[in-house]
Amino acid sequence: MSNEKKGSLLLQAASFIYPRKCVSCGNYISNEKEDFCPECKADVFRTKAPFCPYCGVGKEYCSCRKNLHAYEMVIAPFYYEGSIKKAIGRMKFGKKEGVSRFLGEELSKDIEMKYFGIAFDIVTCVPSTNKSIRERGFNQSASILESISIDEDKKDYDLLTKKPQKDIQHMLGAEKRRENVLNTYFVGQGKDVRGKTILLVDDILTTGATADACASVLRLGGASSVFVAVVALDKMHND
């Protein structure tokens, strides 16, 4: 029996023993090459060029008024709606850390395409508090970063630290989000960001308050520039 045929049989056996699940709804899917069931696949919304460099959405949805941020620009492969919103929810609140592998791989493709030619010195992620990690079991942004195809020696999962916030961020409006993240993020002790070009990874960007707060402390620490890459953007609340 040829090695190719053996490999095909092993793949079929693995699919039978460990059937593939839709990353959005969790239902079993028969096609091992797909990440979504047919119903969920039809409800995936990708960002499309031309993109606004300030808020990352396609220009047909842009209403950001080109407000400046502490970060240079933001990119994302998806909009935060439909099946992607459900997939991120499964990852974060259903403790389905495996979903982050798909999200990280998709974000990796977007980084390679939209940030082509930019040499990042450090690639990091938005941190979680120790309390959140204990409750959830992992930091979703760090889990996404693990699946991004960038040199491992450039990844620093502990570059930033976070202290507990007064309120839950995703429950707040735009102005309250900005107030809530003040004095929340810090450059980790002993970390040197002076003169560095940094890529910051997160799962979602809505108002940009979290990304701005993280980028601000990195710039205050001496970073030359900060770029942001997220899985999904809220196209209705970009600023």
C-alpha cells in the first residue's frame, strides 16, 4: 500500500474517531477541510478592501472621522457578527480554546498580507488579569497569538500586565470603556521596548479603547511604533 493511500486511510480513521466540529455552532461536520458547517459558513463576514487604516473596516462602513490613536493602524480578517461572533463567544465563555487555533491561523494570513514588509521586533497580546485566567482557564488573546505564524523568538506573552478593572469592559459604552482602561495596562517589569516596532494581538476591537491603552503605555515606554491585529472588528462602533 502506498504512503499516500495509508495517509488517506489514517485521516479517514481520525475523522471517524475524532469528528470535526464547526468552530461556530459546535455541530459535527463531515468535510475535514471545512471549519464551518454550511449554515454557519453562510453567516461569515470578512473585511474587504479598500480598508480604512484608522479603524480597519472596509471604507464603505467607515465612520471613524480619522481620529488618531496611539497605534499606527489596525487590521482584522472578519467583522464581529454572525458566525465569527459566535465562534469567539464559544472560545471565551464556553472554554473552547481549540477555536482559537482557527482564529489565529486566519489572523496570521491577514497579518502576512496587510502588514507585508513591516519588520516587527516584538509580537505580543492584550493581557488578562490573573483572576480572569483562573476563571476562564486561559487568556484568549495569548491563545490566538500561539497560532500566528511568526518567529517564536519574537513572541512575548508577558510584555504587558493588567490590573483588575472597575467594570466589565464589554458591558460599557464607548466613553466609559476609555475611562475604564485608564491606568489598567503596564509594561512588564524588566521588559525593554525602547525603539521597538511592536505588533499587538487581540480577539475583538470595538471602540479601540483597550488597544489605545496598551499602545499608549508601550509608546510611553519608548516603543517606536505599535500596530494592532485583531480577529474581528465591530463595524458599527468604530471611532
